[in-house]
Amino acid sequence: MPPVPFASQGFATAQAANQRILITVSAEWCVVCAAQRPILTRLLTTERFQDFVAFNVDWDTQKDLVRRFNAQVQGTIVVFKGSREMARTAGATREQLIVELLEWAL
């Protein structure tokens, strides 16, 4: 399933349950984000990554969350295992790089 709009309660619940969490910071006009979306949607439906809880932060309308997740640019992907940040990248559009990022939380 593709990332859903960020929800503070859902994020807190996933952290408390020590779940694997994916945060994307994107914008509708972002070319990098447009390249990332189908890759992430496909990967999150695979058996290996289907248990990730995935949220999207809108670069243009959720500046407080952009700052909270310390995203310097749109196209940022952050992976958590519970409350612990495991890995992050900005601008990755190659599937193998995104797979390697997600693997940090496995």
C-alpha cells in the first residue's frame, strides 16, 4: 500500500508497537517524488516489506512535520524501527537504493 497522509496518532501507535515505519516527504510537483512513488508502492506490497506502516508528509503544506523529520529537501525518505530512526536518504530514485534503505529496519 502506498504511504498515507501523515497522522500523528498513527505514527505514535506504530512507534509504541515497535513497528517498521516509512516516512516520505514529498510534493506533487517534485520530479524525484514522482519517480519514488511507484517504486515505494510496489515494494510495500511485497512480502518482504508489507508490514511497514507508511506515511507521507506534504512538503508544501506540512512544514512543521518537514522540520520534525529534519527533511532538507523533498524526496526525503526516513525509515524507523519503533521510535529509532534507522536510515534516511534524500533524492533516491533507484529501486536498489530504496530496497537497501528499507532493509535497515528489518
